[in-house]
Amino acid sequence: MAPIRVAIIGTGFGRTVQAVAFRRHPGFELTAIAGSQDEKTRRVAAELAIPHAFGDWRRMLAEARPDLVSIVTPPDLHHPMMLEALAAGSHVLCEKPTALHRHQAAEMRDAARGAGRVAAINHEFRFQPARVHALALARAGGIGVPRRGEILGRYPIWWRPESRAWTWLSDARRGGGVLGALGSHHTDCLRTFFGEPVSALASVRVDQPTRGPTAEQAEARRATADDAFTVEYAFDGATAILDVSACAPYRWERYEIHGSEATLRWDESGDRLWRIVGGHEPEAVEIPPALVLERQAGDPALVAPFGVLIERLRRAIADGVAMDPDFDDAVAVQSALDAVRASSAAGARVHVDVPTPAPA
């Protein structure tokens, strides 16, 4: 079978992670890339030997006619881009957060089903070896009954005003904020262990609102998108907490799944796993060789797990195998994030409302 012809919209993460993985996979042919800055897009295309560079993504859809479009842009653009890519006949891989809200996400899901196209969401964190093995152990009864999840994250993204210049990540109107950027991954993680969240009680905050290398710029550009959040999810028979700050002076993550008999813990690398029993020191758990990711020197950390995801995407497009993660996952996570924001605004626990698929 001929390789799947891929076009990427976006020259940030689309260039540093996705393009690298697509170019290495023999089942794909990276044929085009589109970006908002013509000169940068042409430079990226030349560096990666991508045949076609476009400053207009609509023109790219019309002229390149890709089999698959990967949307790697700010979230406010995901909805129109995906709908037009589907209308042009392409399969779609969409970055997270899926959209500005769950109703957009549901429309994207329903449009893909109506078009008979594969729609995937990029939750590549699912394929970190420690997380994959932890989930297998939990499902096999290795910690007893799963009861509690805890994910803690500290990131020096906006530790000081000059830590990172103003971008869409600081603008709530564009879908910015760490709740969407990282909370989407963490919410997806908890869903795989406990099922769908029933409700959320949350605080979503802007702890360090100034952005810019100078005092004048920092004062002129004040963030409206969150840089910290604390969420308690209630599941059927379990609870979980997410606590994230992007204003810390250091980077650190910890993931824990507590059961009635033991706890599983892994760190931010996703390569090391521990099992903890009350009264004992944490015991390292060996990761099965089949789950260990091949990492190439100099690669960003997410290239390897993204490679696992696109192999699943290849099988879904070429062989008709069900895609996982798919757009049901995308809608479920977006619905949980909507409940988190609504809870923070109301100061009360909010039920998670997931839109049902439109009739076929």
C-alpha cells in the first residue's frame, strides 16, 4: 500500500515532534506543511525536506489534497480547521486541548463520523512505558481495588514575567492555559484508570499574570489564561486530585494510583515505575521490554510516544482498526475540562456533561 500522505498545520510542536516522527515512519509521507509566517514555514519545509510549504492552510487543503491532516495550532483554530479538512476528504489528527468547549468537540466528532473519516486526538502520554504497565497491573488486580489518583506537576513556564514571552498560551480567548495544555493529558490519564469523571470541584487560577522581558511589556500584557489549577474529580467508586502550577522555579511531576492493597507511582520521564505497600519502601517495577520506547539522541521526549500513536493511526486508516485514542476520548476530556472551569467560576462542584453523538 502507498504511504499515507500527511500535511501538518503548525510550525511549532508540529515541526519539533510531529514532523520528526512522521518522516521516520515508513507508512507516512510528509508532503506539506502550513504556518502563519511564510518565511518560517518555508525554512522549516526546507530543513525537513518537506516538498510543499503554504502560508494559507486552506490553500494547502485545496492544492496538496492530503490523506491525513495533523492540526497543531492554537485551540481556537482546531474546530474550523478540522471541519474543513474533513470536508476536503482528509482524515484528521488533532492536538489537545480539542477545542474551546465540548460542543465544538462534539461537532468535530460527529462531522468525522458523518464523513466516514478517522479522527484521532493526540494523547501521546498514554504510551509512556510506566503508565502503560501501571494500567495493565491495575487492571490485573495488582493494587487491589483502585480508589484514588493523584497527579502533581510543577513547571517553570511563567516563574517570572520574563520566563516566557506573550503567546496564545496566555490568552483565554485562544484556548490558552495549562488546564488545557497539561490538564487534558492528566484528565485522560485518570479516565483510563477509573472511568469517566462524574463531577469536578476546582480552582483554576492566574497566579503570575505578567508576561514580558521588560516591565513595560509585562504590564501591557497580562495573562487571562490560567497558569495553575487544583481539581478534585469524583468517579464511580474513586476520587482523584490534580494540582498543577506553571509558576514554580523548577520542574517536577509525580503520578500515583492508590488501590486497596498497594500504590503505583511513576515520574515525569514515564520510564520508571514503583509499587508501594504500606510499611515498606517503594519497590522498583521492571518495565516489560516490549513496552520500552526506542529514543534517539537529541529527540524531544515526546517523539517516541508520538511514534506509537501514529502507528495506531496508520492501522486505523490503512487497515480499518479502531483508533485509540479517538474523538470519543477527545469529547470526554473536553467535557471534563468544561466542568472544571464551570466549578471554579461557581465555587461549587459541577457535574460532567458529555454530549451524546448525533444520530447517524
